[in-house]
Amino acid sequence: MTKPGYRIDPADPEAFRRAFHELADACLDRVAQARELPWIAKPADMAETVALVSDEPGLGEAELFAMMRGEVMPYATGNTHPRFFGWVHGTGQPVGVAAEMVAAAMNSNLGGRDHGAMAVEQAVIDWSQRQAGLPEGASGVLTTGTSQATILALSAARMKLFGDAVRKDGIAGLGRIRVYSVTGAHACIEKAMEVMGHGSRAVRHIPQGPDGAMDMEALEAAIAEDRAARILPMAVVGTAGSVNTGTFDRLDAIAGLCGREGLWFHVDGAFGFWAVLAEDPWRELVRGVDRADSIAADFHKWIGVPYDCGMVLIRDGDLHRRTFSTRPAYLEGQGAGLGGGETWFTDYGLELSRGFRALKVWAAIKAAGVPALSATITDNCRQATLMAELIEASEVLELAQPVQANVCCFYLTRGEASAVATALQLSGEAVFSTTTLNGRECLRAAIVNHRTTEEDIRLAVAAVEREVLAVEV
Ligand SMILES: *Cc1c(COP(=O)(O)O)cnc(C)c1O
């Protein structure tokens, strides 16, 4: 018999507590063994194992927890491992596991209202704005990631260009607009223009100069050409850390040009924004980021917060609010009580109901402290430089382009990069991803990993060399 009110809550709180503690220990074991736990392939029948049937019977907590431990938890992405360098995947801080638990226990909704979780998100935004060097009056909101942050930023840019009426009138009368970004910039910019109704053709790619940064003369020429063709330039996106090759646009130069041309200056700093915390010469790569109208960045990449959390910062906080604020009668603020509170985050983005992502970010900053975060980011840049040195010293590997910060791409003199990447993923030795540069496939490492040591870099490169040497010539 179920006790009234305990259909969902555990009927035996003591048994639940014991099972929960065991599960917590298993999570902590996983965190403690991160160095020994690379990606492993999921079982072929995983889909059947986890399938939910229409009349799923209740399993009970103890059995459920055992299933999560045994049949779900081992098959993670593997980015908690020190030799995971694929794509751009953050490693995740152990305190984030605890913060996620606290956030779930509180189960706060950060759309708005007056409660403690709101103060924590505001603290994270204020801290980030200070790191960016944005002035008082700037605003921000946490998002799932940079993709969503980009939609928010470019929507604010559109409000600035066309005025508040665009919210009522839509885009039908606006004509063609243009957003500029460097060749190799992230596809989330196109996606943003698609969902905003302008289409991906609204994004014009500007070639890279010799150092990988956007060619500023080509940008100026493209703007003039578009104006002559009655295509209205709206914004320039400066990429701080391109996803493919890790190159940085010259943000200062873009800021100057946007000032002269009256364009919105957005920075895609998904991972590279956090070079603001690095030592020189890497800090220098983001000089000018304080002049941005908007910045998108992720906490789940280089700050190492468990997935997911990104943010948008907007210089003109009032414009940001006007772009998204909608308060029907049932959401109208009250002066005091839970319905009060000055800032409601729903006024700054697309979501009404929002989780307490801010807690794991706040915890990551509080626990490690800025000096440790800074040192980690600087170390990762040094490690990418070391990797490049090892590649240059290698008989069988060839650096594809100079390393600017934390991304290192290199060719193999024989064999296929994708085959080597797969072999090392399957052996659990290292995770590289692949890309194509100058028409040639290469291995790519993006190091945003606080567990990586110099030894890990040496081991990973040695493993690649061994695989290449094993290829028959
Ligand atoms: C990862 C990344 C994005 C997308 O961010 P998400 O958080 O995955 O949405 C955008 N731009 C760059 C440069 C990235 O590295």
C-alpha cells in the first residue's frame, strides 16, 4: 500500500538515503578515477536496455540507481579524461557534481521572482562582465551554450538597427541584411540568422589573412559592396578562438571599424573569450573584447563546468531587456514577496522557466579561484605549444599551421588521419578529432582540459607516431 502523498516521493526515506549515498560514492569514484576512464563504446544493445515501454512499471529507487551506475554511467563522452582533445569539450570540475545536486534539491526556477538563486546568477554575470571589461549598465543571462547566446545577441543587434517596432512588425519590410564573420567561423551564426528569419545567406564570410584573422581590408570592401547593392550591414562577428583551427580575429580592429561604420560588434568567444584570464601573450589575443556590443561564451568549455552552460553579455542592458521583455498580467511583478525582485531573467532571453545553471558556475569559480582557472588556461596554451614542438620534431608528423592558443592541427605523412583518430579512441589512449586544412585531412587537438599534463601531451603524440609508423608504405 502506498502512503498518501508518497506515490512519487520515496516511501522509505531511510532506504532512499542509503541508496543515494551509495550512488553518490559511485559518482565520486568516477570523478576520482577520471584518469583511468577514457571513452568506451556503448554496448550494442544499449538502446534496448534503456528503452521505456508505454506502461513502464515503477522500478523503485535502489534498482534504478543500480541501473544508472551499471548501465548508463560508464558510457559517457569521455571528456573527463586527461587525453581528451577532440572537438572543444570541457572536462568538468568535481565541484560541479555537487553543485548540480544542490541545484536539483532546490529545484529553483530562474525565470524570475525574488529568491536566492537569482542573486547567484547575477553574481556570475557581474563577475563575467568585469572579466570582459564591460561598463556598468551592461547585462547578461546564462544560456545552454554559445549557439543560443548568439541568437540573443544578434536579436539585440537587430533591435538596435531597426528600432523596437521590429518586435511587432517582424522582418517582412526590412529588406536584406548582412552579418560578417571570418571564413571558418562557427555555424551557430548561420543558424541564428536562419531562426531569426533572415536566412543563412545573410552571413557573409570574409577571408582569413595570413595569421588566420579576418582580413580587415576584405571586410571593409565587402561592407561597401553590400551597401552599394542595398544590403544593409548589421553586425560583424569577431571570432575569438575559431572552432576549427583556434585562430583569433583582431577584435580591436573590428571594434574600430564597427564604430566608424555604425555596426554592431559581436564576439563569438565560446572558448577563446576565457583567454581574458590567461597570461600574456595569450591574454593579448582578446584585446578589444571590452569594446564589444555583445559577447557569447561558454562555461562548459574552458571553465570546466559540467554541461551545459553558456552566456551572453550585452553592453546596452536596457536594449537587451527591451528585446525580450514580455510580461503578461499573470507575470507582473509585485513590489515585495516572492513575486518581486528587480531583474527577471526571462526579460533577457527566450526561456521563461530556467534552471539553476548558475550554481555550478559560481561553485567552479568559488572553489578553484581565479588564479587556478587562469593557470589552467595558460597551461593549456603552453601544452598546445609543446604539442606543436613535438610535431615539428617528428619524422612522420607535420604541423598544419602555427599554434595561436590551445588548438593544434597536424598532418600525417602517411596513413589516414581519421583511421588514426579512430584507433586511438578505441584503444582509450587519446581522443583527437579530425578536420581538413588546405585540402588535406589532419588531426586536431583543442586543449580545454584541466587534467592534461605535459606527460599526457607526450603520450598522445607518441601514440599517434606509433600508429603512423605501423602503416605499411
Ligand atoms: C562550441 C562553439 C560554439 C557553439 O557553442 P555551444 O555551446 O556548443 O552552443 C560556437 N562558437 C565556437 C567558436 C565554439 O567553439
